[in-house]
Amino acid sequence: MVNLFNNHNIYNKMKNDKSASQIVWVARILVGLLFIFSGLVKINDPLGFSYKLEEYFEVFHITFLNGFALTLSIVLCALEIILGFALLIGVRSVSVAWGLLLLIVFFAFLTFYSAYFQVVQTCGCFGDAIPLTPWQSFSKDLVLLLLIILIFVNRKNIQPLFAAKTGDNLLIAATVISLCCGLYTYNFSPVVDFLPYKVGANIPAEMATPPGAKPDEYELTYNLKNKKTGEKKVMTNTEYLNTNIWKDNNWEVIGQPESRLVKKGFTPKIRDLAIQDAEGNDYTKEILTNPYNNLVIVAYDLKKTDDDAIGRLNAMAVNLVQNFNTRTVLLTSNSHQFAQAYSKQHHLMFEIFYADEVPLKTMMRANPGVLLLKNGTILNKWHYHSMPKYDDLVKKYFRE
């Protein structure tokens, strides 16, 4: 009888252990795949993620780290891929569990801080592929945190899929590949372009609001105080008007009304691009409706641009102007004085126009980069490292 009872207990224990092991496996698969996906999406555009890191550096007043933003971007993206892959194959489970826990706690803190204090409105968790609000990002991190805690508690029981030496070799390979991917996409543009200025996009169309589209709806909130009693009230603009409290001289508005987004309306993919000349005249429509092939050189900061690349592009522009009367413009966010001095120093043949730094960084993940436009449609775009030779460009785009 005792033996039967003991056998029953052993069976239940084995059954519970198997169930727990299956739950941990599910957690490993979910966390591993999500970390790999998140890392791949961001390492596809490490320069874009570095801009997001610079936003956080500004929020926390550590802008002295801006010079390391790109390196940190590539390392963090690669780390996500490496940890996710290591978790799936079960190599070095204890170290991987610690790494995942520390990383998710760090990410959860950033997303909560962004959401609560409304400082960085998109966390960049999945790059530009899947934009998330800060609260959505924080909710995602909380779910991941619970799964990673489960993995962490069971970290010593995780069984590897391969022998220790094979697992280590695979981990080394994943590390090398991840870092090389980051270096490649930084030097030759994203493999998949999730930005609104991708090849084939028509910029004026991406800037337009369709007829009948509803704009964002906002609600004003008033802080009121009674001059006699000291009583305070908070009222929306609708309540403020409907109650006629504004007619009562005993109540006064304290401070400025606060605006709150009630309902999100239609937002064009491109809403912040304005191209001007040195005098502030708007040339956006003229440049974006050119019916002929034209080159737009994007150098958001001429102080940091690659001078040799600018020289090569200038030589190409001269040939295109002479042989095909091709209009070539340079867009920059530098001051008129600096841009003109730079142009004179490097004998540039470009027409120079000015735009805000943010849309220029979104337009091209290179400094400089090149857009080939026709009627506002992006026929192609190139990082300065991958710009085609003049003869190849002419053969493909300028020969009838």
C-alpha cells in the first residue's frame, strides 16, 4: 500500500515537472523570438535607433554620451539578438537569464518614464516597423518581464539543445553576424526601409490629408478658483461653457488651459517637411513637383558630412547638368551663412535649400545621401557608400 502511495506521488511529481518544463519552454520561445525580432528590426536601422538614444540622453541630461550613441545602438541591438538566440538554444542559461532580466528591467524603466512623464513619444522598441506609444511599449515590457522572471527562476533547469562546445560556437557566430549586420546597415542604408521616404513613395501624396479625413480632437481643461471661498474646480471647455460659470465674476481661471488629446485623427506620414531658400521663401512644392529626373542631396549637417562624398556627388551633378540639364539641389539644416561658406570652400554646383534636421534625418540614413526624384516620387535613394557610378546612373535613369 505504501509503495502504491509513493509511486502515485512520484508520478504526480513527474507530471508537474513536465508541465513546468513545458511552460518554461513556451516562455523561452516567446521571449527568444521577440528579442530576436526586436533586435533585427532595430539593427536594420542602427542610425535611426541612435537618434532615439540621443532623445533619451537629452531627457536624462547626459548628452555627453551622444558621441557613443551609434556604438551603443549597434551593441544593444546585437545584444537583443544574441540573448534571444542563446535562450532558444539553451546555451549558458544562467548568464543569459541574468542578461535578459537586467535588459528588460532597463527597458521597462525607460518606457515607463517615457509614458508617465510624456518625454519620448515613441520608444523605438521595434524601430519604425511597428511604432508603439510609450504605454503600449511599457505594457509589452511588463508581459516580457513576467515571462523572463519565470525563465530566471528556472534558469538552472534549462537544458541546452546542443553540446556545450557546439552551443558556444553557435553563440560566437550569432555575435559576429549580429555586429556585422549593424555595421553593414549603417554603412549601406537599411535592408528594408520602413520610413515614409522609401523608394516608390510619392512625397506630396504622403504629405496630403485626404478629403473628409478627421483631424485630431482636443479637449481644453480649465483650472478655476473662487475668489471668495478659495474653492477650486477643474472643468472641461464644454462644462465651462454649458454651466455659464464664465459669467460669474467670483470664479477666475488659474494659469493657461491644458490641452488633452481626446481622439486621434488622420495624420499624414510626412507632416514636418518644409523646404526654404536662404530668405525663407517656400520651395517645397516647386522641388517636389519637378516633372523631370532630379537629384536631391541630403546632408542634414554639413559639419559632420563626408567631404569626399560631397566632392564626388558634386562632380556627378556637374556632368548631369551639362549633359541632361538635371536640376540638383542640396538640402541641409545648417545656417545660411555656414552652408554658403561650405559651398564656396568646396566649389559646389548645387542649389542650396534648407529644412529642419528631423525630416532630413528621416529622409536619409546617411550624411550625405541621395534621392532621385521625378514628380515627387522617389525613384531610388542611395547612401553615399552605395551611390552608382555616373555611367550606370545615366544608363538606367537618363537614357530614353
